Amino acid sequence: MNLPPASSTLKQRMTGWIAPPPRLLVSEWADTYRRLPAESSAEPGRWQTDRAPYQREMMDALCDPSVNEVIIKTSSQIGKTEILLCIIGYYIHHDPCPILLVQPTLDMAQAFSKDRLAPTIRDTPALQEVVGDTRSRKAESTILQKTFPGGHITMSGANSPASLASRPIRVVLQDEVDRFPASAGKEGDPCRLADKRCTTFWNHKKIKVSTPTIAGESRIDLAYQDSTQEIYSLQCPDCEEFQQIKRDVLVHRKIENKLVGVDASCRQCGCVHPESVWRTQPAKWVAQQEHTKRGFHLNEYVSPWRKWLEIELDFLEAKKSKETLKTFVNTVLGECWEDDAGEQIDADMLYNRREHYVADVPVEDVVLTASVDVQDDRVELQVEAWREDEENYKISYDRFYGDLSKPGIWDVLEKAINQQYSTPSGILLDLRLIMIDSGGHYTDEVYAFSKRIGTRRCIPIKGSSQSGKPVASFPRKRTEKGVYLTMIGTDTAKEIITARLSNNEPGPGYVHFPVSEQFDPTYFVHLTNERKVKKYVKGRLTTVWDAGKRRQEPFDLSVYNLAAVRVLQQHMGLKLDELSTSTEVIAAASATAAPTQRRKSTYW
């Protein structure tokens, strides 16, 4: 039957109202709807997947009904967070369902919600329409949970068992899984806890994203090995072979021994072309094996935001020390660091490189810190000097014996802490910050000593061996006991110190030792007694620091001093490259003070 024109038009409109919207891939949704906020993007405005085309397949893999899990192992600056935001936006607006995003900690989950998700919702009209104003205080939405028709997104921390409690979830996203703790409280592996949340959904999706860390321990690398292991590859301009751009194919161009350009050679035919040519070549993901899980790996050499020359200049700096090279391998190359478990620093080598100091402190323009290790029958004090780029000078190491439950030993320690130290020009320096161990049997006495010296000058500390923790986490306010109890990431600090002790080139991070009776062969044995060993912790193979029954107080004291200089820089306004200014102030103050005679050690 032929309908009149008006009826035909009405039928078309009604069909349009009833028909479901066309199914989009994640990248298609992002290109159509997503907007980048100015405060978190260098390129605000409409999202364009073509800006970083490798992101397309990483997102669209989730739309394949046969794929339930996607693993993304990458360097830092390739847009991992933006990929997650595109996926979140897709499921909120286009395929609503319960979503869980797991960050390493609850604090990081809150920061992600406020700094990344909320602006994305605010600036993307399609998301604001279904989620509403993120600044409103409506009961169904909080910082850690946003609701929308057909679902919700909950943001949790891998360190919080409660936030991972059982609740049906269809889409589980886990960000920076290599920074997750070994266990969520006493509940076990947080990755597995999160994965279990989606078992009731036949069409569930699991996404794990991270920069890798240590080989054999890296969660993301282990997951990647159990996947398609896809590598982003560029086509050779000559032979058309697809291959990954890595450091082994790079060719440096130099003028008068200065790096001025970087080219790449083809592994197949050997041709050499500049970056500008390789960048225009077709690219694709090349799988290494068949698998139901899609796994993707790429490095910064394909990032549109980084030039090869910049990356190689960073490498030339990074390779100067093990500490910075490890960071480069993980965050720029997106590869695991091959850790030398069991490696030990040569104590004799450190002893033999001692130097004759011309004064208590051998250089100008430094800041002094001290650390105190509290044992049952003594306290140990180590004083160190720091200059630009955390070049480090050991100054003194003392032991003071006594009954720590009585005031006498604390009087002796206070006198030692109030000593001044001379520089070659005669300037007398005070200790700027003291870190004191509070984890033993004399916690109350340590807190009392902190108040006695000054709670922002003498800071109680407690160690945390959890991998990935910052060197020092200085609190915003005092505890109920009235002190600034600071958590120390001992694993992180020990990694840094061990790398610096291995560095034999004076300059950034180098450690100097004086020719002194305090720094005899025994000191260096104790400094290097602790080493890394492989152990199973809560069912997971990991590397732990172990000194056995050997003493390692100088190593611990070095950890505490590193924490002290980090607190000074990160929370108290210290700038190591501007110490000359503060030194002038110290010099003026010291000129009016009566000289204090440097004490002799009570250690020997």
C-alpha cells in the first residue's frame, strides 16, 4: 500500500525513534563524542584517535565478543590514562553497565576521579547528560562512585580490601598494576580480587594497564606473556617488512661528537632512514602468538609527543647510573628491568675510594641531615651533606650506648645533634633535619625526643617494605601523639642507595666517604651486608632485601638520610641548586655565634 507523503515521513520518524542507536567501536565513540579538558591535556578539544593511531586497536579490542581480557604493557607517555577514560566514557554513554576502576591506592583513586574523570565528564556533553554535574552533591554520586542510567562506576584502591568487596561488575579496569601491593590487607592479591568481581557476567571485560617494573615480578609483564603479545610495528620504507623501533636499530648522527639526529635501520634489509620517513610509514600490531587474551606492548619511540633525539639524549643521561637507567628502561622503553638479585656492592672498593676532607664538610653550598637508628642498648647517629642533584657526602658516624628508658642517653644525643660542622671557608652549619627510627621498643621515648628537639626538625619514622612506596611520605598533620610520623619506602630508598653506591663517577647521586676512623673496613661491611634475594611472599615470587643475621645499621641510616633530604625538598621548600643563597644566611648567623669545637667520635 502506498502511503501519502505525510504518512511516509511520520513512519520514518517513528522508525528512527524506535530503532536502537548504531553500535560503535570505542575509538568511534571517542572520535564522535569525547572532549579533552584543558587542565589535563596539552591538546584540549575534540578527541582524535588518529593523533596516536596505535590507541585504536587497544581500545577496539574490547568490542570483540570473543575477547574478555586486554593487557596493555607500555612506556609512560603514550596516553594510557586517556585510553582508560575513553573506555570509561564508552561504557557510561554507549553500553551502560557496572564498572570498577582500581588504582594502586585509595588516594590515587580519589585523585583520578577529581583530576581526570570529573573534568572529562564536565567537558563531554554526552557524558554530562547521563552522569550529571560532577560538582553536585546528589546522594547517588560521590567522589569514588558515579551513577548513571543502567550502571555506575566505582573507583577503588588496591590497598583497600573494603573497596574491592564482592559486588557484580561487568567491566573491570586496573591501572598501574605493577604498583599494586602484594596483598589487599589480608584478603590476597588485589588483581585476582578485582577479576573475581565480573565472573557472573558472560560478557565481562577486564583491562589491565601498567608500566612494567622488575622481570619475574612485574604483574603486567606476566599477564602480557599470557596473551597474544602484540607489538606495534612500522613498515620499512624499502623492503616493507614490519618491525618494532627499539634502541638496537637506532643510528646516531653526530657533529663534533655531539648528538644532533637519530635515524633507524631496518633489521631485514639494513637500509637507514630518518625519523621523519619512518613516521610516515604504515604501522600495525603484530601478534607473536594466538590467544584469547589481547596483549599490547609499545614504547615511546612511536609516541607522537616524543622525538627520537629527545629520547636518546635522555638515555645518554640515564645510563650514567643504574638508578636512572632502570627508570629509563621501565618508563621510556616500556620494558622490564633485569634485576641482579643477590648482587652485592664491594665493601673494599668503597673503602679504597675514601677521600681526605679539608674540613668537617669538604664543600660549600650544602645542607646537612642526620639519621638516628634506635637499638635496645644504643643509638647510632649518621650525619650527611647534600648538594645539587643529591650528590652526597658522609660526614660522621657515631654510637652512643646507654639505657634508653632513662634521660641520660637522650641528653648525649641532643648534644650531638646540636653540634655544628665547618666548611672549607669556615662557615658553621647546623643539622637541618633529623630522622629518627621509631619502630623499636622505645617509641614513646622517640616521640618525646622529637618534641624536645622540635617536631619539624626531628621527625620520627617508620619503615614500609611495600614495593613502589615513595622514599618518604610526610604527613599533613601531627598524629594524636603530637609528632609528624613519616612512613619510609625502604625498598625504594634501598634501590636508590644501592645504585648510587655502584656509581664510580663523581657528580649527581655520587656518594663520598671521608678518610676517618669512623669509616673503617667494618663500617663498609655493614653498609653492604644487605642484598636482594628472591622469595615467595603470600604466594607470589618477589625480591626482598635480606641481611640475614648480619648487621646493616649504616645502610639503614643512609636510607633515613635520603628520606630526610627528600622531605626537605618535597615538603619544606629546599632547592638543592639554590643552596648558595641559604649558605650566605647561615654564614651571617654563624659569624655572630661562638665557634663550637668539633667533637671526637665516641664510636671507637
